[in-house]
Amino acid sequence: MIKIDLATLFPAMCETVLSESIIGRARKAGYLDIRCFHIRDYTVDRHRNVDDTPYGPGKGMLMQADPMYRTWEAACEARGGHRPHVIYMSPQGRTLTQQRARELSLMEHLYIMCGHYEGVDQRVLDEIVDEEISIGDYVLTGGELGALVLIDCVARLCPGVLADESCYEQESHWDGLLEYPQYTKPAVWHGVAVPEIITNGNHAAIARWRREQSLKTTYEKRPELLRAAPLTEKDKWYLRTIGWTDDPDDGSRTG
């Protein structure tokens, strides 16, 4: 069972999200061990302040190194002294991908730090952080929303959280492609019928249709993904029929 610790100024907000839906049920069932640590609980300031003005010119407040470090120490102690893999949510970090989420889901213990205000004193980042992760090239008011995205992305890949591995192995980005379109009842809605091929019971034909639709969707929406996707000769033949080219000068070609 993976252990995930979250250092935050807003534990109640995070707990609200992490206690709902699939993640909440998995926690109750014992498949996930997620704990929130309130950074203000580990400051020695009598007013529970965790920030101060930065050195040098500039506006805003910066989170102090000591409360962040003490929170990390408390989390390590609560886990029997085990040092976790420490992640700092930052717009300067490596962009989160499905592949990185898969790698993180195999780790025993993650510790995620959420900054706020203008960020965090660089000294504590240098001392304890193993990697910085971003959920996109934009800036949020704090790290909590990014951390919750990261936890959701990682946790759903852990054993027992979803009903079966097929629940995520056929999704977008798992094999480098986007997912094929899906349909449910009714068979006809607003005059549009579900494609007949997926209702005829021919599993081989359905599998091939889904593969082609996945290729088509990727080509139309995210053609750059095709560069690294593991494509068979049959995949390439189909893609060429819809306009794709493996010309070296074409941005959508494979590697």
C-alpha cells in the first residue's frame, strides 16, 4: 500500500477532496494511506506564522524554511523514521505525465509539499526536495490544487483502487495515444446511433475499430504524440489513409 503525505496550509480543503469518490473509498478500504500535515502546526512562532518578507526588493510573502522542514520531520517520524520521496509542487517543475505517475505509483512513500504566497525559501527545497512537479505552464495561488491532481493521478494506478487494471490501461496516454470514443445507452440519441461495429459482438473487429479510432483521435487532437507512440506497420498504414505522414520534416511523424 502506497503512503502519501501532504504538507499544506489547508488540510481541511484537501481532506474534503481526498475523502470523496474513488480515492475516498480506497482510503476507507485500506488501499491508500494518505495523511495531511498542517504546516502551521510545526512552526515555533507563537502566532503560528509560517511566512515572512523576502530579502531583496519585491512584493509578497515567502514561506519560511523552518516550518516546512519541521513538517517534513514530523511526517518522517510518523512513518517510523522512513525518508519519503519528496515532491514540491512548482510551476518550475517537470510537467506531470502519465508515465511519471506510473513510476511514482510504484514507490512506497511520497511526501508532497505545497507552497503558497510567493513560494518557499530555497534553502529547504535544496535540502529535502527530490523533484519538482508542475501540472502545467501556469501559476496557481498555492500548491494544493496541483498536489490533489497529482495524488489522484498516482493513486488510481495503485492496486485495489480501481476494479481492474483494464480500467486505466485502455485510457488516454497509457500507451502514448488518446482513448477511442465510447458510448452507452440509449442506442440512438438525438438521431445519432451508436456505431454498429461495437454492437455486433465481434470482439476482434471491435478491438481493431477501437485502435483505429484511438489513432484517429490522436492524429486530430494531439498529432505530436504520434512521434513517440509505439506504432505497428498496420497502425501506420491506417494513419496514412487519413492524412498522416512519416516524412522526417512532418511534425507528426514517429521517432
